[in-house]
Amino acid sequence: MVDTVDKKTRSRVMASVKGADTKPERMIRSALHRRGFRYRLHDTKLPGRPDLVLRRYHAVIFVHGCFWHRHEGCRQTVTPKSNREFWKRKFAENVARDKRNLALLRKAGWRIAIIWECALKKRKLESLADAIAEWLRGSDSFLELPAPSNDLDHS
């Protein structure tokens, strides 16, 4: 697919992509807050600056965009056709950084949840928030939604 805008416009658009306070992140935060959970946002003292930090539960939550964090098997995990080598390198660095940060958090004893952006399209927000709340109150150390075994076809 050929880019539909010139390089200057594309650069401006990509520069405007937010890394924090995205719509999926705000939706998860709001749903958890309605359930009585309190959290801190983007703690710079923790590896990876988790989107939500729930110290009471010794848990962190990342709300990952499928495109940027390379959700395996997801339709939103596409590689742009132009400048492919740049994108491959960029995505590989993102994935490697995510793995390093998760390993550091695990080593420090944190419980980790990764909520993929597509989970908000696949499931109703309230059922997703219920699953997160159940995980927070439980003892599992890791949660990933949608689970890797789920059908990721987002037709």
C-alpha cells in the first residue's frame, strides 16, 4: 500500500502519536476506578513506566497498542510498506525493550498485566475490567488479555 500523504505530513502525524493517556488506557483506568481500584500513573521509577501501578496489589498494568508493541498474530500488527528496514528495526527495539522491562519487574516481584488494544475491540469493556479486577484480587503473577490462544482475527 502506498502512503496517501507526503513525507512532511506523515512525519507530523507520527510525531503526534501519544505514548501515554491513550484512549484505550483511559477506558481501562475509568472502568477500574468505577470498581474502587486506585492507582498511580506512569511511575518513572519502575522499568517501562507502567501505565497503571497498583501498589496495594503489588501489580502493574500495561495497555499496549498492537501496532507498536507487536501483538503476535493480531491484524493490527502490520509493517508499513515504505522504509521497511527502519520499521523492522524500530519494532524489534520496542519488543526487546518490553521484554527487558518485564524481566526487571518480575525480578523485583511485581505482578504484571498486559492489556492489548485489540482486547477492547474484542470484548466489552466491563467484562474486560471484571477480568482485570479478578486478577488483581487473585494471586496469579501474570495476565495477558486477550490471551495468546484466543482467535485474534478482528474482522
